[in-house]
Amino acid sequence: MEIAVLGGGHGAFAAAVHLTEQGHKVRFWRRNAATFGPVLETRSIKVTDWQGTRDVAIDTATTDLAAAVAGAALIVIPLPCTTHADLSKQLAPHLEDGQVVYLPPGTFGSYLFAKELHAVRPGAKVAFAETGTLPYLARKQAADHVRVSVYATRLPTGVLPSADTDRALDIIGAAYPAVERLDDALNAALMNAGPIIHPPLILMNAGPLEHFDAWDIHNEGTQPSIRRVTDALDAERIQLREALGYGAPHFPLADHYDDSRDEWMYGNASHERLTDSGDWREKIDLHTHRYMVEDTALGLSFLASLGRWADVKMPIVEGFLAIAAAITGQDLYGAGRTLENMGLAGLDRAQMTALLKNGLTS
């Protein structure tokens, strides 16, 4: 299958390699030619995972977005959701009917991409899908080298419009057999693990993060008291899901830490493999790191706005968002990925259901 992978981060490099090794023809796009230089020159990426280290030849490496997506059945965008507002505008004019755009994960980015396409070409037949996490726990080791510690084993995925779910999941499933069907894209957005796992870890470890040159929030930073807060935060997510009519499985984050529970998105022993790799011992700037600007500023503001819309009290979500705003000195809710900022706060439940099913129709 022809697949475009867009982005230059850990997840995009892992996706380009993984999908190539699955036998797909990958067009790998990154906008920054300078940092993409080694891959542009050799069309090869070195990967290290449980099979060892090897070089993988990529079919196409390019900085030309139009060339990357032309004719691709699937467009995978494993980028932080901080990129969505800009990239959705760049991508919309190049999308073709029948294509599927996959955001792993999305924070309801599926709606932003659909909205930009609708503005350019109303009535276009493109499906947008998202899931709850990156399909990989990965870290780049060099400009052309990525280490993949864990591959996802379960990818709960929802589609906008949900009326196109069967077709979209057939295409996505050919690349990612681990996909599991969800009702719609909002269901998938509420599976996003980032806003649950990362805000407690960075905000409750703020002292050591600012004091030490490097700190592993997933190793020494994951202590019982923090885990209890994470569970309480996740309980608010699940309460919101249920209030919106979404049933189990909810993929509680506790499953990630306890292999005696149901298998989580990364399978058993994934937390241990993550910490054993040492790749997450890093310097985290609380003003610029994606755990703040993506998972907290955008992820928690999205959850808070949905809670307000659905009249579901979410004190821990709101509390972490307020603490993060105090640290950064910014109005994170006001600038966040909220229903208000997406123009959706005025919808009632029936209108939201129709939007999720049919997409933008007017």
C-alpha cells in the first residue's frame, strides 16, 4: 500500500521504518531539509529494537508535501497535536477523495483537519481517524537512527465521519493490524493517554526536573503517591466518557502498570521496557517540552472543556491545568484546544452526534 508518513520526530521515524518493513511503499516527508539531510541523501534509516540494529531503505524521502501525499491511500501523522493547526492548513489542498488520514494520537485533531479540508473543498470524501497513543515507544538516537522500545499491541481507533468507519479501518488495519474499532473520533480522543500520564509526572516532579540535569519521570519519578493521583485523574476521564455514552473498554492507565490486569495499548511489561531503555532520562523544560505544551496545555484544556460542556465535574483536570498555567504564566484554557476555540461549544448533544457521524456537511 502507498503510505505517506508526515513528520520528523520519534514517532514519524519509527512509523517510516515499521511500515516499510511491513512491505508498504512509504513516502516520508519532513519540512526541515537541514535536519532531514542524512535521510534525504541515503533514503535509509537505522533502527534499533528487539531484533537488533539494522538499516532500512525508505522508498521516498522528501520535503515536498504534495509529492508525499499524492496517491497515498493512507496518510499517517505521528506528530504532536501542537502541529495540527498549521499542518492541517498545509495539507488540506493536497488531499484526494478516498484517502484516510490517521492521527496517532489526535486530541480531536481529526476535527481540525476535517474543518480545514471542508473550508478548501466542501463535500470532499476523506476520512480522518485517531487513536489513543503513538504506535511506538521510540526515541531518536541520531538524525537517521531511531530506537523503538515497544510496539503497540492495541490501537483503539475512531473515525470522522463515523459513517465511513468500515472503509477507513480496512485501510488503517492493513498498516496497523492492532487497530480496534471505536464508535467515533470523539471516543478515540477520549482514549488519549498523554493528558493522563504526563501532566501528573511533570507537575508533581517539577522540583527535580528543574534541579537535575536529567530526570526520568517514568522511573524514579513514578512513585506511589503520583500513581494514585494519576488513577484519580484517569477516573475523571472515564467518568466523562461514560457521561457522553461511551462504554468499556476504557483502557484505564492502571492497566499499563499492572500486567495482571487487562492488556493495555502497549501490551505487557511495556513500562519496564520503557524504563530499562534509559531513553526517557532527559531534561524536561516545563515551558517548552511537549508534555506541557501538548499533553497539558492542549490535552487537559480539551478534557476540561468537554467536562464543562457535558456538566461533568473534573476537579483534578482543572487543578492541574491551573497549576500549569501558574508555572508557565499563560492562560492555558483560553488558548487551549477547547470546544469554544474549535467553534463547537454551542452544539447540543444531538448536533454533536450528527457531526461525529456525518462530518461537516454545511
